[in-house]
Amino acid sequence: MFTGIIESTAKVVNLQKDLSNIHITLQNTLASELKIDQSVSHNGVCLTVVTIKGDEYTVTAIQETLDKTNLSEWKVGDLINMERAMKMNARLDGHIVQGHVDQVATCVEVIEKEGSWEYTFEYDPSLQNVTIEKGSICINGVSLTVVNSNTNSFSVAIIPYTFEHTNFKNLKKGHVVNLEFDVIGKYVKRLMSL
């Protein structure tokens, strides 16, 4: 369980194919604080730490994860948003995030405002995921508030702190991101369909 409040960015330093899996090695100053078998969110994807060596650690993504996320597009040198699992006795500053990506979306517009940025994303509506204005959405692991909501698109506003401390600073029109829709909204939608 995560909060969507990014602790740090990690740099991809190696990608190793192993049958249908990919072993991803990342460099980060928090590596020494990690433990083998620990769950860590990477761009909103919950992955298990399998090795740690100095300031580098490795996680493994299976085919199911590669099919539903943007991990197959990662390259050596990419900056990835990173968050360790939440502590049960800590504040929930973002919203409840499971680290289970629902689908991907494409950035279709970035507007620089006076002191902030507005990003608009389009996604496949056939999976029947929904956003609501002022509701929560998790983009690449970042807990955000929906500004505008449509059937297959939505926008979010990014403050300077989030821009500088996440990989939003590298996000451009055409980039693919991971989406996790609000878990409470998913349960309500499911109950309404029964």
C-alpha cells in the first residue's frame, strides 16, 4: 500500500531480459535502506526488490506487468518515481494507492501556466475506468487531483515542487504514463453494477 507521495527518483542503470521477464536495476540513495523482498512503487507499479548492491537495487517485472504498464518503454538513464510502502502509523498525505496499474494513458497536452503546469491525458475508455473532477488519480505513482474530467481524458495541475521532485519535469506530449484509478471509486462502480 502506498500514498502517491514520491520519496525520490531512481535512475535506470540496467535492463536485463530473462525469458519473458525484465530485471530492472536502478540507482538511488535509498537503496541501502531497502530490504530484499520489499515492495517498492516505481512509476506507480509495485515491484519486489530482488537484489541490493551499494546504491543500486534490482526489481523484476513479469509479462503481466509489462503488458499493463509503460515498463517496456523504460530505457537506461530514465528517471523513475519511487516510493516505499506506507507505514501504518504515518499520515496518509496523498490517497490510498495499491501499486496496481489499471491502464496506461498518453500525454496529449502540456500547458505551462504562471507558476504551474497543466497536463492532459487520454486513455482507452473501453476498460470503463472513470475519473471525477476533484477526485484522486495516480499518474506514474504520483497522487494527484483531477482538474477536468471527460469520458476518455482528464487533466491535472502540477505545482513546482511536484514538477521538480518527480519525473513530471521530463514528461512531454506523446509520452505514455501508468494510471491507477481511485480504489474507492472502483469499488463504488463495481457495487453499482451488481
